[in-house]
Amino acid sequence: MKIQAQPLFTKLLSEMGPQGWWPARNHWEIILGAILVQNTNWRNVARSLNQLELATNLEPQKIAVLPLADLQAYIRPSGFYINKSRAIQTIFQWLATYDFALETVKAAYGSQLRNQLLTIRGIGDETADVLLVYVFKEVTFIADKYAQKLFTRIYGQPFTSYRQLKKSVLLPATFTNEQAQEFHGLIVEFGKCYLKKEAAWQSSFLTDFDPTPSILS
């Protein structure tokens, strides 16, 4: 099944309005948050980010040279702190080789940037796509758990893996980076409000959404 994303995006945006995602003050906080949020909730991430901010002011040069033991102590509230600390250290040290110039990194790898991100320990499909959209200003679909639940509900086919859903969703050729960010934010906020309980879903504005025009054979 192939699904045109535009109808759903239009419906979500018209009902919910702009969401202004990702919740962060700069690119470095986005990178940290994308790694820290793996397998935990944002409340725990916020605690870790607060401790990192006190220690480094979230300056990438300082994060890159943090002793691993200190980094692990700061991010412990987010869980899996050993693996996450290694991922953070690796990606910030990698960015340091480009003097933290994100446009230089993007230019160096071009269409292979996603593949390069996936070579970094602790960076999987979802985290790579989050970084592409929110840090490197690319256009791609983030097929996270909320998206999998939502598309399963609407299109009547179980989407149970990240790659399965990502391959199925077609963004418009004219989609901008701002729209890619907005689409992800809308899905996350919708998921928080309507996908946790059956009664909430039944009360949502998408229960009467007609998916037929967006399904391609």
C-alpha cells in the first residue's frame, strides 16, 4: 500500500493549527533530545537536559569534550545512560571535525547524510530522520510510534515497524522542510491527545476521515 500524505496533513493542520515542533532552543538541544528520548518519556529527558545545561550551557564544544563518566551522570535520568552517552559523545565529536558547521556537514554528505548518521552508534532510523528534519532541514517522513498507531487506525492495515510505514507514506514533491516538521509535530500532538485510549480516539476529528483518495494501488 502507498499512501499520499497530503490529505491527512491538511486535515490535521486545519483542525489543530501549527504546533511549532521540535521543543528545543537550538540544534544542539534537538540532537541531545533525539538521543535521550529513546525508550523514555520527555519528563526524564528534560531532567537530563537541565543537568547538561548547567554543566555546558548546551555549547557543542563543551559537550564534545565532556568526560564520559560526567556525561553519564548528567543523563542518568533518561535511562540507558551508558549507550546514550556513547552516542552523544560520538556524534558531537564527529560534528567537531566540521567545527560544528551543520551546512558543511550537509554539503559533505549530500544524499548520503542519512546513511552516515546511521553509522553512528546509537543512531537508528527514527533518530536519523529526526536529525534530518529538525537539524539538517531535509524533507522526510518520521514514522514514529504515534505515526504507526495513527496510520494503522486510519488505513486499516497494521503498520508495526518504522521502515514498513516509512516506505508506505509518500510526501508531496512540493513538501517543504517546515511542513515536514509540522507533520511530525501534528502527529505527535494528536497521538498524545487521541491515541492512548479507545474513547479518546472515538471522540477525535479523524474518526470520519475518508482515507480512500490518498491510497494508491
